[in-house]
Amino acid sequence: MPDSFSTSDRLADLPAAPERSFASDNAAGAHPAVVAAIEKANHGHALAYGDDDVTRECEQRFAELFDADVSMRLAFNGTGANILGLASALGSLPGPHHAVVCTDWAHIHLDETGAPERALGTKLVPLPCPDAKLTADRLDELTHLIGVQHHVQPGVVSISQPTELGTLYTPAEIAALCTRAHDLGMLVHLDGARIANATAALGRDRAALRRFTVGAGVDVVSFGGTKVGALGAEAVVFLNPATAVGSEYTRKQVTQLPSKMRFLAAQFNALLDGDLWIELGDQSNRTATDLHTATASITGVELGDPPAVNSLYPVLPPAAIEPMREWSFFWPWDLARHQVRWMTAWDTTTTDVERFASGVTEVLARCN
């Protein structure tokens, strides 16, 4: 067969594409319970900017979730939540000369259009981490900067859980990182855009969440809702009271203060009720494992170990990638390696997995 073929040849007689794509969990809709909660909140008038019973219920739910006296601020999106969390953490440090340390895979470094640097006027210090995990000993590489007036001072460590490569920190790894960061006078921010997936993978209960956050010494958490069934809602949870001081003003300054806050709060009330958020994270994790099982033995698919959460990063024959993406869209990842990303969502079904595996098999057979 030739290395490539026409669009009509690519798509002719292929199996039906899955109803739900494997592009991203961002592509999924809102969970029915979330939609119902928004509809329920949409009756009558309520005071703006969080002075309402729905938001107060949400604040109480987060305190119960972490079993701690936390402060919580709702935000519109993940980038906004990260900016608010980082701004508040930096603001609790003396002086405007502090930097944010992260990995070279960090979302704040690669995928937020320089928002932390532009919005906060701070410097990011990305450290090379092949598995996207930052270890405690890596912070020692920065000690030569500390106390030298010519250098930006490391002030906040930001990690992602799970990481942008689908890897997971253990609670012990995060605890060690927090201990070293605190010893160096630094705070720790956790980007939890997919915190539901991490929690499901590490224990499927609230105790699992607490072990790698408040129990490990994390100071601030960006708590994701959008990727696990929310229509559009994120939260910043301040586990260290010092980082929460003034955060209500900071939220307004970074344009993340919702006037009709009850509608964001209602979404989290639905997700936190009965720990639906963990259930949905577990569902997307399990279907990712199913996808790995269904595609790992297909000739031409190079997959590593089963996924820890809901993302796979296969390497495919280059001639097959575009035909496959035309049939059922997904994102390229590392073009130099011919690596792509397949991601499941809270609503991915067994039928979706079976159809996708069937199409992958067919496209690869035609490219050989």
C-alpha cells in the first residue's frame, strides 16, 4: 500500500466513528445532575457575588470535603483558577520579587499563553522533568538563587496532579516536596484540573484526596470541575490560611469574580453531593484502561503501561495519524515522535471504546 491515500479512500467503509470523541475530556457535555442543579438555582432572585445560600452551601461542602477550615473561591475557568491561586500565594510572601517554579510540562508554562507572567508580572522557572513530576531534590538546584539580589527568588512551587503526561504523584512524593519547599521558604500550589481522576486513581474516596493535599502540606489547590461534568466551574481552595488573606480582592482583580455566583456554586454542589465527582473521575479512568486493553495489541500501536488516569499517549505510524484523526478527531502530542493523545471523559462508554479500537485497527491495516 502507498504511504498515504486520498481522503475518500481514508474514510470509505470505515466502521462508524464513536459517538464521543477521544480528543479531550473538555469535549464532554455537562452531567445531568449539574444541569439540574443550575436549573434549580435559576428561580427567583439572589444577591450577587456569593451572598446567597447556594454559594454558602458550596463553601460548607468544600470544608467538609477537606475536613479542614479552608477558604474557597469559585472561578470561571482553569487558567483563572491557577492565576488566582498563584497570585494569592505570591501575595502572602514579602515583596514582589518571587518566581513560580514548575516543570517544563506544566500547563501554566505551556498552555496558558503566558498568563501567569503577563497577569501577575512574575517569572516562571520551568525545570526539565521527563515524566512531568517534580521531585523534592530538584528544588535544591535553586538554592544558589536564594538570598542573591541579582536573582528572582523562588517563592511558589506549582505541580499538577495528575500531570500533563498522565502521571501521578504519590502522597509521600507530594509530602516530601512540600516539606523541602517549606524548608526553603516556599509555598506549594497544586493544579488539580483533573483532581477527580487523581483521587479516583489513588483511592476513590475523600481520604485519598486529603492524603495528597491537606495531609501532604499543600498550601493552595486549583480544584477542577469542568473536566469532570461541570458546565464551567473551577474552585481555588486555600488550605493554608495565610494564602487566603486578601484573596477576595485578588479574585476581582484577575477578573474571576462571578456576579451570579450561585450558578457556579450549584455545579459543585451537584458534583460534591454523594461524591459524584469521584465517581465520574473513576468512570473516565476505567474507560481509559479499557481503551488501552483494546488497542495495545493492534499492530502499529506502541503503548506503554496501562494509564494511571484518563489519558493515553500512543506512538503511531506517521501515515496513519491524519486518516485516523479525520475519522475520529484527537490531538497530536509530540510530532517528532509521531505521538498522539487519546483521552476519555466521564461519559465515555464501552461502545465508544469498541468502535474506536475497530477504526484504529482498520486504518492501520490500510496503511500497512
